[in-house]
Amino acid sequence: MTRDSEQPSLPPEALAIKAMQEAFALEEHTEPLDIMNIIDTCLKDVWRDKSKKAMKSLSLLISVIEYVKLRTHYKTRKACKQPCLKASIAIARQIGKGPYFAHKI
């Protein structure tokens, strides 16, 4: 008896699928996100916080920015065969860190 009373209130499957597709289509970004824009928004959030963890995040974000710049420089100039590896090692050395920090970048 309850099944008959609930049946009309439920939408047909086709309508539910179509509604979900429309909802997901609205949520999708129409323009591609740039890594530098994402890092800039993360930097703005980190600047507000003054804890030790925020300072570690700040140094990592700044090193990621420098990594992206150096990697694009290496790729455009075709200066080396492994631009990603060389850029991360170079940035870690600039900061005075070792290979573990280069891996984190």
C-alpha cells in the first residue's frame, strides 16, 4: 500500500538522469584553470594565517612558483632532457634544501 502512494512522487529515471546531467554541466568550469592562478589564491590564504604550518606552506608555494617558471624556461629553450627533474633540484638547491624537498615540489 505504501508502494503505491510513493510511486507517483518519485520522478522517472530518465528525468532524474537528465536533471543530474544539467546540474553537472552547470558546475563544470568553462575556462581552464591556470596553475599560477591557483597558487596565487593559495598564497592569499596562507598570508592570512601566521602559524608555523603556514610558513612552511608559504615556502613550498613560493618554491612551486619558481619551479613552474624555471620548468617552462627549460622546456622553451630545450636546455635539458629532463626539465622537470632539473628544475626541482635547482629550486631546492637555491633554497638550501635537499632532494626530499625537491621531491615535494
